[in-house]
Amino acid sequence: MKKTVLVTLLALCGGLAHADVTRHALPNNSTFPIARAVEVTPDTTLIFHSGQVPSPQNPDAERGSREFWGDTEAQAMTVFKKFEDSFAELGVGFGDVVKMTVFLVGDPELGGRMDFEGFMRAYSRYFGTEEQPNKPARSAFQIAGLASPGMLVEIEAVIARPE
């Protein structure tokens, strides 16, 4: 009897526990919209979301062209829109993202350099805002190419969902 009561109490208490996500700010009061590090408690489900690539801006344009895909900012916006839709289906939001990896292809119109500023204009609409202040740990890389010619952006995310 005592054992049954104890197991029941432990189960109830476990169900009341909340997962904690601790986001460590960058040093020196930096306002850059990423976290230095993010901690999650063991009672948190981690969702490893596959990379998302952009949707065409103008499907009627020549496939692979800049008009077809858009610039880095436009491509990043379509990727974030895909995440928005997928996150809604998963029951999470941008505030639950704890780690992000960003792959940027060099933009021919920028002499082959990645358009980090264009990416940041899109990113900053979703992270570190008054409406959504949570910032993920994040890495961004310039890579040689993606699956389709003209694609400039792919993003993958790790999401923490409390049980």
C-alpha cells in the first residue's frame, strides 16, 4: 500500500515539473540576437528539425535563376515561413528553438560572399524581438552549394519542448 501511494505521488509530482530552458546572453551586453549558450533540463523533449530550403519566389521564372529563387533575405523568409508552418504542426514556436545551424551559399551578385546581412534581416524578424525575445545558440557557415542551383539558404533547428 505504502509503495503504491509513493509511486502515485512521484508520478503526480513528475507531471507537475516544468522543463527549464536557460539562455546565456553574449558577453559585454551584446544585443546581437543569438545566445552564447542554451541549457535544457532532462525533462525536455528535443526535436531535431531537418534543414529547410527556400521555396521559389517566382515559379514562372527560369529555374535556378535569381528571379526564380530571390535573394538571400527573400529565401530566408520562405525558409522561416516553412518553419512557422511545421512548428505549428509540432505544437512549438520560434521561442522554443534552442539551436540553429545556418548554411549560406556565396551570392554571385556579392562577388561570391555570403549575404549575412540579408539573412540577418529575415532572422531578426523572428528572434530577439519584443514579441519573441528568446534567442537560440546559432552557427552560420558559407558553403559551396545546396541541392538546387540558385538556392542560397538552408537552416536546421533543434527545438526544446517541455513534457
